[in-house]
Amino acid sequence: MSLSSPRFRFARLLLLAVPTAVLVACGGGGDGGSAASFWPNSGTGTPPPATTPPTTPPDVPDDGDALRNAPWVEGVFRTASLYKDRCAAPRTGTDPDGKPFADKTGRTLDENNWLRAWTNDTYLWYDEVPDLDPARYATADYFDLLKTYAVTPSGRDKDQFHFTYTTEEWNALSRAGTSVGFGAAWAFLSASPPRDLRVAYVEPGSPAATTGLGLRRGTKLLEVNGIDLVTNNTPEDIDALNAAIFSPVPGKPTRFIVVDAGNSTPREITLAAAPVISAPVQNVGSFPNSLGHTVGYLQFNDHIGTAELQLKAAIEYLRAQRATELVVDLRYNGGGYLDLASQLGFMVAGETQTRGKTFETVRFNNKHTERDPVTGNTLAPTPFWATTLGFLSPIDPPLPLPSLDLRRVYVLTGPDTCSASEAFINGLRGIDIDVVQIGDTTCGKPYGFYPEDNCGTTYFSVQFQGVNARGFGDYPDGIVPTCFVPDDFSRALGDPQEARLAAALAHQVSGACPAAPAGRLAKRAVAGPAAPLLHKPEGLRNRILRPR
């Protein structure tokens, strides 16, 4: 299992409570356990020698391509196409579009050589990547090392966005937001004892929404299968907690002890994990503010394919309600397709304010200043898309998108507001739309990538930085809100009395922010994000381009 995989990253959150351990064993969900040393991203270190060389591959007949079989020479790079789709374990059958897989018989070394060449060609910081002998590493371990180890001015890793999926998992997630779980989005208020793990929201129709009394926003998790989540600190029990919560086996019952927000009496609920389909747009509604203006609200959780028509329907509804103010709740939206952020930007601002203007321009590395390294197309800015693009299936002819024609929009944010969600804020500000940001500082991901499949693994390695129409895109430590307001787990999302939404409604009337919690700004500057961190698949926390 790749150390950069989504399962490893999320499992590590609970491991923060065990300073003597260096790697959490993953289990459940068919992923199996793993044991290997973890090399932290220090920003100054040198990669250690490989300790687990790949299994000797079967002999592959020489196809006459001497370049492909030439030995590694440090600093000498060949084209990635020499090694593309040459797989140690080639797939058979067809992809979701019905096309035969392109896999050919190859070896681990071919897969590693492809990663090395692809990284050197398209990685944004290719000249900061150590050039390591591809023959000395298993493929997953090799990919983990093909990145920069520099840090931002605040000391964060410059590249925090290096990860993989199996291609099958990525196709399910990106097309329909499908993943195996209980349907509860978990938020860590504290990842070390005494731990505090809450439900941020629940997917409609999921086990968490339909089993017994279900789970709801603000519910606190106390025990899992008899293991105390709050204080237990043994490595074995932490492994079991991680597996049960974050890598559940489909159909296997899991027993939770929880306490609901506003209640002091624990209760028991048993859930069985199942494939859960994300509903990216939820809680669409309207209500008056104290000036009598109609305020539209929508909770937008993921920039995935199914969101396109859901966003269109939401704005059509709010337009029919004659909404003159809009609150877009992005506090848990980690990103996804950049084109969806552009479409939502158009639906907020409308034709007159976006015509002929740039939503975002992507900048690749200095090898690719004129053409896109993936599509080969001449580089051109992403406009504010005014029609449907057909994320799930072609829509011919494209449908015009509705708009509210606003000059001001309120956006609710937090440390889980990432990438494409940040592009929505930055893109609108680039054309002088007043974006009033309520909540907490965003995660800081002005970067993105194209998903790249090779031999059944889909790789994500930073390939571009996005800038708005003013040329601004420098926020690696996040976008600071207009008003700092803590997340409020005591009320449902979309409730006008929920703290962040209430602050937005008050600001519409007075133009003033509520008082920030004592010590909030100082704590932020010293310790980084103090707000809850959401457990969410890494593929839903980034800015992703679709080849066009």
C-alpha cells in the first residue's frame, strides 16, 4: 500500500496519539496490513536507500527498443511514452467507457521508469525531485519519493498533495462519488486523547441516515466495537479503530456508542458499511434576512460529476425564489473538477459580469509555457462556463446555465475548503465580485493535476498552479476569511441559527463581523488550523482538470 494513499493518510490522524509509532497498519476494505518505515517530509532530508526492492519480474521478450531497456543514468531522462502501459500485472477486459485496457506485458521497472519520466516532464517542481534508481524500489514506494521536499514560508510541506488510487476506485469516486462506508462525514475536533470525533454531515440514503435513529450532525463517537475511542492509546486498538471507521468491510456490522449533540445520554447503533453515493449538493433553501431580502443557501460538498446538474437545479430554484443574496457553504468541500467551480462562478455572477473574462489560468512548469503537457492543446485560460459540459455523459446541445447575477456572494469556509473551492473564491475575486468569506482559513491548495492512469493505478502529482484574472494564485497557507467564526456542531447545516450562517446573515445587514473567540488569531498563527479536520477521500480534496 502506498504511504501516500488515502487510507494511509486518514488512518494516520488517529496515530498522532502514539508518538513512539512510525506507521499505522491498515486493515479492512480488502487493503490488507502493511509494515514499513515512514520517512517524514522534513524539507531538507535526502531519500534513504531502498530497503524493499521489487519482486524480480518475469522475463519480457526484447521488442528491439534499446532505449527502453537501457540502464538508469542519473540526470538522463527518456520520453514517458516508451514505458506507458507496460505493466507487471496487465489488466484484461474493458474500462468504464467500454474501451479495452491499453496494458501490455511489462515489468515493475517499466512502471517505475514511466513514473520517473512522467514526473520529470509534467511535475510542477520537477527540478526539486531527487533522481533515484528506479530498479531499487517497489512502484508504490518509488512514487512516494518523486516529489519536492521543500517547505512553505510557514513551514508546511510545499507538496502535500501526492497520492494514488486504484483506477477502479477513482472511476467510482470521480464519476458518482461512490465509496464504501457508512455515509457519515467524520470531523476531528481532537485527534489525540481525549479524542473528539464528530459527525459533520450524513449522506442521504446511506446506512448512517437510514439505520435506526441514524447519525446526525454533531453526534460524538465514543466507542467502536467495544474499544474506547476517546482515551484508548494502544497500537493494536488504534489499528482496530482505524480499520473499523475508515476502511470498513462491506456488509460487516460495526457497533458504535455515540452521544448526540445537545444530549448527555449515550446510545448504541450498529451499522453495516455499503457503497455510498455522495449527494454533492444538499440543503438548498431560501429565507429572509432582517432587511427582508431573500437569501439563498446551498451546501456544496464535492466538485464531482453528479454536481453539475444538481448545481444547475439549485440555482434555478433560487432564481425562482428571487434570491438577491446567496450563501454557498463550502466548509467541507475539498475540491474536484475545476470546470464545476467555473460553472458555479458563472451561475453566481451571470453573463454580463463574466463575458470574455478568465476564471482561472493554469501555469505548468517551465518546460510547458505554450502547450498543455497532457492534452497537447495550446494553453488557454479557463473561462466562466455558461453551459453544461456533460461530466457524466454528453449533453447535446449543451444546456444554458441559470444565473443570479450577483455582485456579492457569501462563502462559508474552513480548513477542509480546498483547491477547486478556493478557485471559486479566487476566480470571482479576480473579476471584482465581492466574496465575503465567513468561517476559518482554507487549506491552501492553489495547485492541481490531471488524473493519470497507468497499469491500474491512477496517479496524482502536482502539475500546475492556478491564478485568477488578476494573476493571483499565491495562497499555499490558505485564504484568510473576512470573519473568523468557529464551526457550530450544535445545529444542522442550513439552519439560519447555525453560527457561520447566522454570521453571514448578520453581515449582510450590518457589514460587521461577530467578535472572534479570545486568542483565536494568536493560536492560528502559532499552531496552524485549530478547526475540525474532515475525514474525506483525497481525491475529493483537490483541483482536477479534465482533458478537453
